[in-house]
Amino acid sequence: MHFKATWARRFDPSDTVRRDFRRFDGTSVLVPFLSDPGMQYATSFDDLGFKVLQCFYKMAGRDGKLDPKAPLFSMLVFLPHRRDGLRDLLRLAVTEPDFVMRCAPRREQVVSPCLLPKFKFSFRFDATDALRGLGLAAPFDPLAADLSGAVSNMRPEGLYVSAIEQMCAVEVDEEGTTAVAAFYTHTSPTYSLCERPPPPPMSFVADHPFLFAIVEYGKGEVLFLGHVVDPSS
């Protein structure tokens, strides 16, 4: 999967600021933060100890042009209240069904300050042993593998899988996200206008380890789930 998208409302590079990000070991690192105070889709789950910020991508078709019928993608940023609260968030995300989408903010409110660090990382691992551990062994066995349906001209010695590697990479900056752009209108069927009074202003400063997810909002599908513990590395 390749995901490349542009923010519906891009962060102004002139508003990018440098400030400290606090790591798990108590040290801090100076990194650039995207800044966009004002009305944002955000909410705070004080009883569970975290806040969520939702940033939408432009809705674009396969030709890259704006298309209001295109899938609605967004990034959800889960920021624990405690600087060491990421582990509890990860546990909720992987053990509770639909946790990520249940926490998606449903209304806008004033968020000031609103700061999110720029980050870029990649990760590669050999999934062969993990798949074997799940019981998928035959494709890796030269004597047991039967992949004749995958090719038109099978070699006499047969075909088998020698290894499977998975690689993921995510980059977030002022323009958008590369891992895979989107505008949101109030006519979107996934939202309804809210007549309740707006909640009081909140701050969202992601200056310590946090969880993030890239989702397809309309279908409620989580495409990517990851966490940031040091945006400088």
C-alpha cells in the first residue's frame, strides 16, 4: 500500500516553530512543530486520559483532481495526558474493537495552541517467521508448496516462497502525509451539524510520545496505525 495525500487545510510553513519534544527517557530534542491554532476537529477523553485531533486530507480521485465523491481520509492523533501514557493507549488500540474510529472527533472546537511535530520514519522486518508461527508453513516448503496457479509456466523444480518482508514508511509535514488528500464539507454524510454550544477551548501540544492512525472515515477503516516516540530519529 502506498498512501500519499495532501492536507485539506495545509499548515503554513511560516507558522512552523521549533520546540522541545520530550522522550521516554526524560531527555528532550528540539524539532519543528506544525502549528494551526483555531477551529479543529478535536476532543478530550479526560476519563481515559488522552486527547484526539483529526486532520482531514483532500478528497481526490485517481487523476489527482478534487472529487467530492472520493473516499474521505483523515489522520487521527491520540495524545496521552501523561508523558508516559502511550503504552496504555496502545493497549486500548489493539485490544478494543473499533477503538480508533469510536474516538474520532464529531465536532469542531477551538484548539489553541495546536502543535504537531513533523516526523518521518521507516521500518522493515522479515515476516516469514511470524507467518509460520500463525500456521502458514506450506508456501515456504519447497516440497509442499503448490503455487502453480500463480504463474503460467511452472519450473520443473516448482515454485515456493523463500521470504516475505514488510516495509512501512510515514512522513508528515506542512503539505500532508506520505505513507498515501482531502477536503471536508458540512454536506458529508458522515457528519451532522451540531446545535449544542461549542465546548471550551482546548490545547493540543504533541510534545511527548503519541499514537496516530490513518483512516478512511466513510467506511470506518483503519489503514495505518503507528506511534511516534522521537520525531528526530
